[in-house]
Amino acid sequence: MEHQTIIETFGNRLRVRICGLLVQEGKILLIKHTNLGEGGYLWSPPGGGLHFGESITNCLQREFLEETGLQVQMKQFLFVYEFLEPPLHAIELFFEVEQIGGALNLGKDPEMSQESQILQEIAWVDYNFLKQENPQCVHWAIQQAENIENLLQFRGCLCKNSFKGK
């Protein structure tokens, strides 16, 4: 899938995305998206666009099931991340979640055609791996944490131009 298709599908509008951080046995569940980010791919947590009339809880559960095959429930709200690099603009709400069912498998993005799928790989990832990965290939909010415990302690609004924390 070309970058232009991503812009046509998601660009020139504000998107509200709901994302979940699922941690088990010291690893975080991430999805490798192809053709995103400056490195050609991007590791980011499961999540996606909130539909008009859909609750945040239902969106998070739907996105996890579509992308991972897992059933989850929210544990707590963590932080907001704003991605603003025109023509793309997203507000992402991050929640800590726990698995309550399902079996892990890489799903599909229903907003994309079969030949334009961007979900490439799903993995339980150790933070040491993320620290060795090209920073442009890891979701910016995840890069800011020293470790998983630190990530789960983030609160407030994380924005590239104003974030001061680690």
C-alpha cells in the first residue's frame, strides 16, 4: 500500500482513535503497520477510529477483536496523544486493558481493501527490543517511556512539541 492511499483514507480530517495497552508477562502487545512512519513501518498498540455514535468502550473492544482476535476490557484511562503532521491529524486516547478471552492472531483493517492491508505482524514485544529498534518505527508515545511500568504511569496530554517527561 502506498503512502498516498493512507492519506486518501485517513488524511485531511481529524480522527479520534482509541488505543489499548495490553501487557502480559513483562511484554506489550504491538502491531507492525507497513507503510506508516518515516522508517517504512510502525510498531504501535492495537486501536483505531471511533465511529460516530459508538462508545469508547465498544470501539476499543471492536478494534482489539478486529486486529488481534482478543477480547479485552478497560482497566483505566492513561493519556491522550496528539499526532499532527498534515495532512494527518489524530487524537489518540490510550487505555490500559486486560484480556478476557479470544485467541491471538493478526487481523485485518476493515477500512482498507484486501490488497491494501497495513497490518503486517503482531507480537508480544519486550521493551529492550523497542529501545534497539529505529525510533522512527515505534509509536512516539511508546518511545517516551523508559520501560513498560513507566509507560503505564503516563497521564495527561502527550504532544511531540510539548512533552517533557521520561
